[in-house]
Amino acid sequence: MWTLLLLLSSSATTMALPTSRGNTCESLANCNGHGTCAVFDGDGDIYCFCDDDWVGTRCQIAKDKWLNGTQDDPCEAVIDCNDHGVCSGRGETVQCNCNPGWYGVRCQIPEDQNPATTTTKKPTTKESERECDTNIECNGHGSCYGTNYEWECECYSGYSGVNCEIKQLIR
């Protein structure tokens, strides 16, 4: 369960408690076992989305401690709008109000980037020709076309990468 709540509007994306970003899921210690790592296409950063009872940059703060005031205001402590928006909110709901031209939970995706279906091609050698397997080549997150010699994945909405291995969060 992610503590993410998206409200679709042109001016703001709302989330229900802070998350985190870093270079790899491993660098975030796998969200301390209290959340899920995901990649936002557009900035390449990894984010922690905390389980219902946890908050913080690495899902390290028990939600009840944060709500009773023993933890910092999320806008001061853990919310980062990537210099493309302003954080606001209190209690369980905080949000980044994105500047024009930006969107996403953290205002991290430029408007001109379309995170919908992505097609990528993976070069391979002609060691063995066989039909590509959607569950193997595309990780079950896209459709595979071609042979082992040359194939491509057409990633389902919400996934990208050569093998549809990157989970995206879409506005």
C-alpha cells in the first residue's frame, strides 16, 4: 500500500505524506522495509512510497509520531519540489504546487515529456533466433515484437526502459 494520493489538476498534485528520492533503491536501504521504491521517468531518481503506517524520506518515521507533532513539518523536513514548485499543506496532506511547465508529485517531469507508452529497441547478437517472450524480455509490463535477433518492447502505460523495467508514476 502506497501513501500516495494523486488529484489530477493543472495546478497541483497532492500526496498523502512525504516520500523520498535517491540514486538507487539500495541507497535508500529499500525504504527500511516500510515502503516501495519506484523510478520517476524524467528525473531518473528513485522514490520511496511508504506503507500506510510510515512516513519520512526512507519510511523511517512511524505515522502516529509524525501526526502527533513529535516530527517535523513535512514541507520543512522531507518534501522536495525540485525547485519547480512550492510545497504546502498540513497534517496528512501535503502537496507540491508546480510552476507552469512542470508536473508530477515532486514537479519533476517537464510538461513536454509524454510518459505514456514507450517503445524501445534492444540490440542483440544472432546467437539464437526465437520469438521474443513478453514475460521475459518486457518483464510482463509490455508487449514484445520481433525475434531474439532484433526485438522491441512496447511498454504499457506506467512503465519504460528497454525491458519495461522502470515503473513510472504518471500524472
